[in-house]
Amino acid sequence: MKLIERYFPELSETQLQQFSALDSLYHEWNEKINVISRKDIDNLYEHHVLHSLSIGRFTRFMPGTDILDFGTGGGFPGIPLAILFPECHFTLIDGTGKKIRVAQEVCQAIGLTNCEPIHRRGEEEKGKYDFVVSRAVMPLPDLAKMVRKNISKTQRNALPNGIICLKGGNLQAETLPFKRIVETAELSKWFTEEWFKEKFCIYLPI
């Protein structure tokens, strides 16, 4: 939790309580349904919560923004972002029902009313959103092809509507088809922890 408070000192008391509750909730649910690697659950705040919140460092969503978290798993990056942006609406989808159940239970437990986890495959999603966010779900060209239909033409933010995804390693092959328009930000410029080296936030306007 200290990591979250250090990098996001402007959080309200409600937001701090919601973030603080995630630790015990995910530990408890992970015993029943494996949504985070057993070896990694003790790094929840650094590797999952703060990693998700890097999208909030890349851009500030305007109130009323609709965001789709594609392939959310147990709720990342959608749940931390929904806490950070309480005036935006987040729809979280995943094809694995038991993972979505964890996300639903976590949202309910912390009173997160702007976040709706749904058991749904990406190709079945028909809604329109300002942004699609994801964490290393699939290669960028495949993701762009899948969610292009879901990007709204109505603009609410300074940043044009599109895809914002979190990736690691060498991204040259993935970004090559979009090299003129894709934007890549290194997470290590925002967070000093060693784990964030060679991890990136990728933005693709659609």
C-alpha cells in the first residue's frame, strides 16, 4: 500500500480504503481460484495494482469516459483504474467465468459501483467505448483487429480514442505495423522499482 500512496498521494480516504482492501481479498480468493501466480501474490501491489495504475500516469480519463478492460482476468487493470477514476465507467470482460467471479466479488466487497465485470469473450462484445485497456492479452495487431469495432467515434478526452495496453520486452514486431502512429512510454520513467524496467505502456489511436 505504501507504494500506491507514494506514487498517488492525491487519493481520497475512500480510494485508500478500497486499495488497502485488495490485499486480503485477492489473497483469500486466490486460495480458491488461481487468478494470480501463487509465487506472485505477495507482490500484488507492485506487480498488479501499481502496474495497472501506470495507465493513469499515461493519461487522465475525463469524467464520463467509458473504458473496456479486455481480458481482465481477476480484474487487472480494470479494478485499480476504476478506483483511481471513480467518475468513469469500466466494463471488464474475460472468457473465463471463474476469474470474472473473482473480479465481481472484489468489486462488491469494496463498493466499487463504476466497474462491471462480465463473463464474455472479446468477439462477443458489441459495446462502444472511448478506450480499450489490457495487460499483455494478445499481440497488438490481433488486439487492434478484435476491438476496432468497439471504439466509439465520439471523443471526450484530449487523447483520441483508442487502445492502451501494458506490455513487456521487445515490442518492435508488434508495433511495426503501426509505427507511424503508435506511442510507447517506459514505465520506469514513472516508477523507480527494478521490476518496471523494460515494461511499457502502448497507445494506439483507432
